[in-house]
Amino acid sequence: MKTIELRRRAARTPAQILHQVADPRTWAAEDTAVTVHRGAAEGIHLTTRTHIPASKLPAAASRFLGEGAELRQDVRADPVGPEAQAADVRIDAEVVGAPVDVDVAIALRVVGEGTDIHAITRIASSVPLFGSMIESALEPYVESLLTERLDQLIDL
């Protein structure tokens, strides 16, 4: 299993950040479809599907995924009030057709005048003998995608 840990600081509250997470525009990208099941008021639940072209896949991954892959993310968070001092976001992701699971736990905690964003990502493959190679191959792509999303949350 590979673990990626990232931290950011935002000038907004956890509730404001959750509203951004619930906004489909946050997840919009080329070749991405977003389905919102529930918004921030009801407790966030959305699903994204992103086509990953073979050119963006590590060579080791493209061997078994061929012309590309689909990254499916299931994003969830419990509702919080506007004055909440903390919130958590969970992202369960998979590369369809690949024997790998990606789990992201994002903790939002008010610290001083801002909110600390702490994301812990775990990449796990179930392939005997080759699992660590698959995890290592996907780690840079997953880290860059998570970095991009976290930076979106603090850039408003």
C-alpha cells in the first residue's frame, strides 16, 4: 500500500469548503462527468467519472489498461452547520478495470483564522507479487490529481 499525505491552509470555514466540494464545477474537467446525488445541505454525495488517456498513464499501468482507463470517484461528507469547526470528506476511487483502490480521507479543522486541510490517501492493489509496482505506477498521477483538487479548494 502507498500512502500520500498532503496539507493545505484555507482562509474559509469548513462549511464554505464543503459547499465548494458539493459544487459540480469543482470537479469539472475535460472528459469528466459529474453526478450529484445530494448537496451540502443534505450531506454531500456525488460521483465523478473521468477518462484517463493512455498518454497520462504510467507505462506499467498502460500495459494492462490499453487505450486508457476511467477513474470513478465517490465523494461523501456529512452535513455541517455554518459555524462548524470541523468536517470530513471521504473519497473512494477506483480505476475501472485495474486491480487498485484509492481511498482519500480529508479532514477540515478550524485553526486560528483559517481551516487546516489534511488529506491522507491510500492506494492499494490486490495483485499478488505485482501490487506494489501498480501502486507505485499510479502514485504520481493520484498525487497530482489530489494536489490540483486541494489547490482548487484554497484558491477562492
